[in-house]
Amino acid sequence: AKRLKKEQEEKEKQESDRKRLEEEKKKKDEEEARLKKEQEEKEKQEIEKRRVEEEKKKRDEEEAGLKKEQDEKVKQETEKKRLEDEMQKKDEEEARLKKEQEDVKVKQESDMKRLEEETKEEEEARFKKEQEE
């Protein structure tokens, strides 16, 4: 009976050891699975972070390009306006000079006419005087 009891105890001990080992293995497997899942999650986050950074970089480059284009456009518009203003000033100056020339010409013509009139009158007066004498 003692031997049977001892065998029974030995069997029970082996059974509990087996259960304990199974539990430990199960825990270890669960821990590994948890760690693996965490690692995968971390990698996913890293990939997402890189993707977001790339998008931001691309967007920043596009914005910089657009700003450069806009600045160039503004520069061209400014230059165009400056040239138009220059042309307008030039046209105004030419018109002013032309008017001055016209005014001088008109004045010269009227001076010539007046001179001719005066000369004619003087000659007529002299002719009259000669006639009277």
C-alpha cells in the first residue's frame, strides 16, 4: 500500500510538474506574441511617421515652388508696369516738345506776318509821303 501511495504521489507530482511546465510555456508564448505584436505596431507607426514626413516634405517643396513662381510673376508684373510708366513718360515728353515746337512755329509765323504788315505800312507811308512831295 505504501508503494502504491508513493507511486500515486509520484504520478501526481509529475502531472502537476507537467501542468506547471505547460502553463509556463503558454505564458512564454503569450509574452512572445505580445512582444511581436508590439514590435509590428511600432514598425507600422514608424512607416506611417515616415510617410507623413515625406508628404509634408513634398507639400513644403510644392509650396516653395508655388511661392517662387508667384514671386517671379510679381517681379515680371512690376517690371512690365515700370516699362509702361517709362513709355508713358516718354510719350508725354514727346507731346510736350511737339507742342513747344508748334507754339514756337506759330509765334514765328505771327511775328513774320506782323513784321510784313509793319514793313508794308512803312512802305505805304513812305510812298504816300513821296507822293505828297
